[in-house]
Amino acid sequence: MAADESLRAVVITAVPGRALHGAVHLPAEEWRIFHRIGQLAATIHRSPPPARPTTHDTLPLGKLERHLDGARAYFAPGDEAFIRATAERASGLPALAVGATHGDFQRRNLRWEETTGTLCVIDFERSEDGPAVRDFVRLSDAWHGRPDLYEAVTDGYGRPLTPAEEEHLAVLSVLDAVSGIQYGMAHGNLELAERGRRTLTRLRSTSPP
């Protein structure tokens, strides 16, 4: 509704619905919701001019050591070696095109109005240009073990993730997990830390040796 660059503030309209975090839905309704999630992600990513190639690094590795220092005490055996191996592989990945991203696209920030089938997203403070796959990092935990929900998201998005995006998703998920463990344990957010540990366990179980 309004913005003030000097205050770095925006005023936005309220949105209806309830947060998806912690909500329980029947499988058919879940598919419908995740299809809407894919559509909403596509709307965000296609809203600016077409994404442009970039020559700068699209993988935020710069904070890894600091996050490792804060999270190391809470790792399972082998976690740090896996994290460092993932970071090393990341250096060989090609950069992805960048465009608008939400930055915190997760169920906690998604609101579902079931009577109208409306999905809204809130909390744009982490929005910035980046690779589109950045917005699927915190959602990937939701579709683990549920290929039907992954298919619903990509169907709504209009396409599956490319092999390069899948590789970036794995790296970004590891980095986000380390950050989540570090921040969660430092601030008493045990749910966030547990999600990070769960993500590391999941990715280690599916990573090639």
C-alpha cells in the first residue's frame, strides 16, 4: 500500500487464512495446497523482468565457518565432514540465473483460506535477488517422503527443477540446516534446530558416497 525508502519500511494489506505450519489436511486437500504453493512461487519468480545470467556466486558459502562454530556441538558423527564435502563440491557448480525470490518461503509464512482456496505469503524481510530454487529450500522438508506433494508443487510451478537446480537445492539445504542449528540453539528455537538436524540426516542418506 505504501513504502518509505528512508525508513526502509512498507505498509501492506492483511491477508486471510491460517498458517500451514502445524495444520493437518486430507491428502487431496494437501495436493491442492501444494499445487497452489507452486503457482505462488511461479508468480513471485516471474514478476520481475526475465531472470538474467549472473557471474557472481549464487551459493552463500561465506558464513559457513561462523555457522559451523556455533552448530558443531550439536552435530551427529560425520555431519561436519559431509557439510565440508558438500561445500567443496559446490565450488564446481555453475551459477544459476537470478531473479526475485521471497527468501523465507515455508509453511509458517504461507496462509491458506480453505473456503476460497486462496493461498497467501507473508514475511518478505529476506526477499532479494537470487536463484529461484532458493525458495524451495525450506519447503523441501515438507515433501520428503511425499512424492505426490513434490509433483503437486512442480505441476503448479509449471516445470520440474532442472538437474542444476537440484544440485543447488542440495547445497543450499545443507547451508540452511547448519544456519538453522546454529541460530536455533543460540536462541532457544529447538524446532528450528531440529529441522536442521533432520535435513542433514535426510541429505546424508540420499547423497552419493
